[in-house]
Amino acid sequence: MAILLKTREQITALRAAGRIVAQTYETLRPYVKPGVTTAELDHIAEDFIKSKGAQPMYKGYGAMRGRDGKLTRPPFPATICVAVNDVVCHGIPSPRQVLQEGDIIGIDVGARYRGWIGDSCVTFPVGTIDAASQKLLDVTQRCLELGIEQARAGNHLGDIGAVIQQYAEGQGFSVVRDLGGHGVGRDLWEEPFVLHYGKRGFGERIERNMVFTIEPMINAGGYATKTAPDRWTISTADGSRSAQFEHSLAITDGPAEILTAL
């Protein structure tokens, strides 16, 4: 599938969708605390997104069927994806999942606004977290920043992955290999696929007017993952904690524009 370069007008529309996603995080932030359920966070996010005239992107998304037509993966049932502690991504909010002091929680938000999509992820501390978890969050956020610095016309996608891998592994962490960033437009997952590990000078050349996400998933232990029976929730194979930060970007003539920043 070809990479769809965006027009100036389309990037303006994507910026509007991204801003709603950014505002959703500011709405959620005060509620990320011990005693709150992930289902409560989901309801808050859904109400806010709809109040802005947008639609939750993930809800009802991603059903898969086998050759016999039988459902092999149900549609995602919620507005946000939640990733508590050892969950890497795509966790399903639940009224039985109560946040505890010292947890970390990644919240992935997607919104469709006037046909265009905003997509981002933030990992929050719940109350006071230990030093090892704080380092994991700090390193993961820095990985995103370093990746964004490489997202410039004329560079290669491999430049993004290389700098993220080098920094994360240099800090004693690992980079999830089987998940990555992706193009964003009218569809949630477009080309290109953006690895968070790799070699400089390899991969697709980055062009002006590309729009894609960078979303490093960094593990405290090994990079292997496992998928739960719900066919959605992906966790670290060794039970170590994982963190993720994500932004949607538009490639310009200079530094990339972050579409999901306030």
C-alpha cells in the first residue's frame, strides 16, 4: 500500500483532531489516581470526545474473521486502551480494574473529527511510583523526543528506530519489536509502518507531508510480548513493566509538527 502524502488542508484537519486528543489527556489527568477504575477513565474520555463533536476511534474497531467467517477477534469495546504495569498496549478498560498507588498506566486515545484521526499515548504515574518506574517513564518519553528529532524530510525511517533503540538499550531497557508506529489520515493505520529499532539509513525515505505516529514501547525487562485470550491485551512476556508515549506528526520543511500537542 502506498504512503498517502497529505495536503496542507488535510494536515489542518488532522491538527484539529489531534488537538481534541491532547485535550482529552488534560481532562483525564486529574482522575488518574489510586481508587479510580479504568472503566471510569474510559467513560470520562468518551464523554469528553463526544462533547467536542468527535467520535471515539477505537470503539468498535479491529474485528477480525477467519476464512470460515467466524469472529477470531472481537471489535475493541472501549474508547481508550489502557496499559497498567506489565501491559504494553491494547488493554481493555474494566470496572474491576482499580488503580493502585505505585502503578503506571499508559492511556492510548484515538478520535475521529470530521473524518480525520488524532492518535496519541501518554503513560501516567498513579500516585507516587518507585525510582525504577520513574526512570522507565523518563527514558520512554526521551525516546519519543529523540525519534521526533529524526522525523525530518530526507532522513530514513530507520534513523528514528536507530536512535530510539540506542538510547533505550543504553539505559538498560528494551524496545518492543513486534509493534510500531503507523501512518495516520482518514484511517487509523496507514502506511508507513514505523519501527522503533533499526539502523540509520535504512527504511523508507521520509518525505514532506507524510503524517505518521512515533510511539516507542519500552520494557524494563526483555522485549518479548504475549497476547491475552481476549485477543487484544498485549503484555510483556516476562512480567516486567512497560511504558509508551506517542504523538502524531506531520513532516514539514524543517522539524516535524506535533499534531497531538496542546
